[in-house]
Amino acid sequence: MDMARIADEKSREAAEKSTIVSRRLFLFLILGFALVFIGTMVILIDAILYGSGSANVGAVIFIGPFPIVIGAGPDVTLIVLFSIILAVLSIVVFLVMNRKTGRLES
């Protein structure tokens, strides 16, 4: 009887830890959407107020683990460099979070 209770407590603790990880991942997702929205609003307000004639565009497209970085405009080197740094950082964060999740499951 005691062994069953111990096993039940361990499974309950594992479920609580996975819930904490799920909440953190969900918060990171919401934070990411909020940052993209705020950044878009800042760029829109800047374009409305100062109306400069040139535009810069940069993007990172992930196909599996491989990032494809594209950009266009006068300051494209800075944007592409920043995009590459963000792509590497996102891969590192993914690997760290995946490693922590794997530890919690074992």
C-alpha cells in the first residue's frame, strides 16, 4: 500500500513540474507575440510621425533547424546581422528548454 502511495505522489509531482514548464512556455509565447506587436506599433508610429522615404526589411525563415535570412534596403547588413544573432539565440533557447524539459520527464 505504501509503494502505491509513493508512486502516486511521484506521478503527481511530475505532473506539477510539467505544468510549471508548460506555463513558462506559454508565457514565453505570449511575451513573443506582445513584443512583435509593440515593435510593429513603434515602427508604424515612427513612419507616421517622421515619414522617411527609405525602408529596411529583414526576415528569418526556419526550415527545420536551418535559418534562411533575407533582407533589403540601405541598412540591410545590420538587419541581417541582427536576424542571424536572433536565429542563433532562438536555437540556443530551444535547446536549453528542451534539455530542461527532458530532465523533468526522467
